[in-house]
Amino acid sequence: MLYLLLFPLADEIGLFNVVRYLTFRTGGAVMTAVFISFVIGPPIIRWLRRRQREGQPIREDGPETHLLTKKGTPTMGGVLIMTALAIATLLWADLTNGFVWVVLLVTLSYGAIGFVDDYVKLTRRTSAGLSGRMKLLCQAVIALVAALLITAMTAPEISNTLAIPLLKDVFINLGLLFPFFAMFVMVGASNAVNLTDGLDGLAIVPVMIAAGCFALIAYLSGNTIFAGYLGIPYVAGTGELAVFCGAMVGASLGFLWFNAPPAMVFMGDTGSLGMGGALGSVAVAAKHELVLAIIGGLFVLEAVSVIVQVASFKMTGRRVFRMAPLHHHFEKKGWQEPTIVIRFWIIASILALIGLSTLKLR
């Protein structure tokens, strides 16, 4: 909005020339999202506490300590994240850019699915919300529509291709299968972040790290000079997603202020599904789907731990981990919550650096 208002005035008023630069608007989105979070955070948390007197329903089969330490903490804090992210994006991004609208559509739609899921949990006073099939079906439909829109906005020669990290100008043409692959990436990223969200601050910092990485990737992919130099796919228009990712970083940072141990509010499925969908859709638009699996490797590990646990128990009757997702396994081993959270942050940072290194090592 600010871009469309101020850009035409740049020739007459030199100060407004800064809105032409993606880096300035990305920084503006970060600061705006942080500011909005700090302003609306306290009233939203107070409202959630009044509405949720008993707080988020705690899993009875989860770690025993959660029944004591997490009880009474309100959920649906993702409303704060979604609000700050959306407003900052609408203020600073070029709203004529189709990629911005598609990614924002996925993010807010997934956030809405999470909101309904959280609401059902609260009203029924159970840790089980919407059925898994219903959530996956809604996510899949939204992701497929988004994938088709992204494909239509991408140059035909690369629209249905999958770029391979570490290899320059090597693409696998998936043809008609690409929209379904893109759908899998978005749905998978959303649910992987959701599974990671189990301890105070555990999910939001890796999300913030991944969003920062993809702000850089989107900027480079949308710049023909940088993309050509690095040998990565050039996708015209995706540079504007750096502003969106900047808003993600700011919204995450603002939410962390209230989610730091001991958490004043949980993001709930409202936040985790929305932010995971945001990462997945940005990765698809920027043609860095496989790099997301590296940068977001922590989310992958958490999701795989659940898949392995369920498969092992069904086939052999035995559990591989003491409890899944993975962070609960370490809780059961006696690790303190801050130790698990900080060490997982370290792992997320290392994986992010490895993922970014693939941009140059080709």
C-alpha cells in the first residue's frame, strides 16, 4: 500500500525514492510487524485469557510436567502473528505482485484452519480438534489452487520444474505432477511446523530463522543478475516475497516476546499451520523446495520422528522413541525444557547455514 502510494511521488520528492528498494521495504516490514505485535499483543492475550479461563487443553498422554507447567496458558496466539504479518505485508509490499497475494492467501487460509481447530479444542475441552482427514483435505485443496496459480505466474520453461541444490542449471521436469508436488511441500511444511510447536519458543525461532533465509533466497531468485551469477532459477517477481518474509521475521520476533519461557500464550494451530504454509508456499514460488527441506530440517526431523514412531508401533508393537515428536523424547529422558529448546535452536541455525551454502556451492 505504501509502495503504491509513495512510488509515484519519488521523482518529485527524493526522500520517497527509498520505497523503490526491496531491502528498505523488507526492513520496514520487519519493524512494522514487531511494532504491531508489541502494541496488540497484550490486549489480545488479555482477551484470550478471559475467553479461555482454563487455557489450552493439555494432552493427557503427553509429558506429565506439562499438566503442571502449561496448564492455564491460553492458546490461539497465532492470531497475533497472522495480524502483524498481514498488516506489515499489505503496508510494504507491492500489491500488484501476484506472488504476494498467493502466499498471503495460503498463510491466512491455513491460519483460519488452525483457528477453527483451536476453537474446537477449546469448546470441547479436549486436545483433539478437527479430524486429521478434514484438516488435510482443506489444506490440500488450498495448496493445489495456490500451486496452479504460482505455476501460471512462472515462466513456462521452469514453471513445472524442480531445481536440484548443488547442481547448476539442473532441473527435473515434473510436468503435470508439479502442482501435486508443490501441494505436498505446502501441506508437509505446515504440519511439520505444527508438530514442532510443543515447547515454549521451540517452533517460532526456527520459523524466524527459515523466514530470514527465504527473504534472502527470494531476493536473489527475483534478481536476474544475482540469479545468473549464482546459477539458481530466476523467477521474475519473487523478489517481492522478501518483504513478506521480512514481515514473517518481525511477526515471529514480536510473538517470541510473549512466547518466551514461561510462555504467556501459545501460538496454537492458528500460528503453526499458517507459518508452516507460508514457508512452503514461498519455497515453491522461489523454486527452492528442496532447500526448504534443509533449512527447515528441524521440522523434517520432528515430522519423521512421528512417522517412524507410528509405523514402528503398528508393524512391531514397539516404539522407537520414548515419545514423539522428537522433543518429547528428550523430555522423557530428563532434559530440561530450556535445554531442549536452545539446542534445537542451534540445530536449526546450523541447518539454515547449510541450506544457504547451497546457493553458492554449485
